Amino acid sequence: MNARLASFRNRAHLVVGEDNRLVDIEQASNGSLSSDPMLCLAKWDQVRALSKSVIATTDAPNAILENLDCPVPRPRQLFAVGLNYRKHAEEMGSPLPDSPLTFAKFQSALNTPAGEIPLVGDTCDYESEVVVVISIGGRNLGEPEAWNHIAGLCAGQDISDRQLQNSGRPPQFSLGKSRQGFAPIGPWVCDVRDHPKRDDLMIGCTVNGDVRQQTSTNDMIFDIPQLVSYLSTICELFPGDIIFTGTPSGVGHGHKPPVYLRPGDEIVTSLEFVGTLRNRCV
């Protein structure tokens, strides 16, 4: 089983076995690893090694979605990439970019795997995304070595206030995507470094059971190693940094007419091999 790092009661836990039992990392490592998820990400190779040996007891709690905290609670940097799927660029009527279109989300937007999403206005939209979590940081990382600098992946939602996002000249992408609760990620950080399909995972979401997005990540214009390498040529990357890698086609804004989120809507976001988020709009 690949390493999966969750946060439960604000402590780092491994998610173990097919029934997703939680094992406290600090206790299981006899104190050699921290209870702080951010410090565990900085020692990811040790977490990986521990995950291969730890066995959950029968009385260990299950990783129930509603009880999990944000698995990466205090990233130093949150990057996000726009128009990174070919079919999404097509539905938005945009040409394919020559380099990753990058903006920032802010830490205060982070949400839990089952947290409520407060909507503001009438133009809030869903965007299912693969979220990359950095383990070993650095500058000028080459594409062939990029996966060695990645702890794992999360499912994520880049919830967007389209009116705010597109207000002003230039548009306010970072603000329009950083309202309270606009960045649920999780349910845990899943190590996919050795997974044979790590570049070809299915991602999608439903709204109230209606399938809105369902695409393979092989439709990305810039794949995960390219994004990590590109960003590292400009910014130093640090353990626990987050990269939202773009959304596939099917966003509400791309419908004709647009279909936006409403209070009471339930968004279920799934990333193959990694896990599922379930967030209710309020």
C-alpha cells in the first residue's frame, strides 16, 4: 500500500489497509516523526518507509471523511494553473497556452475534505483538480527528477467566484479563487510515485449526482513534471507547497447558458487511486 498522509484531530496519521484505518505517525514512529503534517511532508521518505511496516490495530479509527482535517494545513505557497486541459481550453474558446498560466490561491481558502463551501453571489463555479504536494523543495528541478520531489497527490476543488475573478483589468484570478472555503483538498496526500498510471488518472466531479466533469489527466497540456520543473525555475519550492494543476472540461462557466452553484448543492470530487471529496455549498 502506498503511503497516505491524513490529518485527524490536527495530528498526522497514516491511512492503512483497505478499510482505511488511521495510525498516529508520531506514536507509530516512537517519536522520530512529528505529529505535525507539515513536518512529516518534509521527511517524506521516512513516512514512506514507516507506511511499509506499520499495521493498524483493530481498534484504530477509520478515516471517515467528515472527521478529517485538511491534510496540508499550512503550505508556504499555493500555486494554481489555468487552462491546462485541451478540452477545457476549447470549451472556454481559448488558444492553447505556450507556457503554464499561473496564479496564486491563498492559504485562508483551504478547506477540509468534507467542509462546507460558503457561496458569495450568483456566479460561483466548481473546478475539480489534481493537487500536487511537494516534499523535497528546491530550484531549477529537472522534469526527470520531478516526481522525486513530490510527496503525493490530493483531489481538489478550485472553487471560483467568476464575477470577482473577471472583474477589473487585469482580472482578479487570485482573489476570485480564494474566498473562504474555496480550496477543499484531500482526503489525504497519496503517494503515487511508483504507480504505473500516475500520468493517466481519471478525475471528475458530480453536482447533486449529475456528472459534470470526467476526464483523464493525460489531457493535460503541461503534465505534472513539467509544472513542477517550470515553477522551480522561477520560485523556490518548499516542503508542503501545493500546486493546483488545472481543471478539465465541463465547468459550469463553460455551459451555454452557464450553470453556477447554488446553496444546498453537493459537489463530489473524485481522483482515481487517490480518493474523494464531498462538499456541500451553503
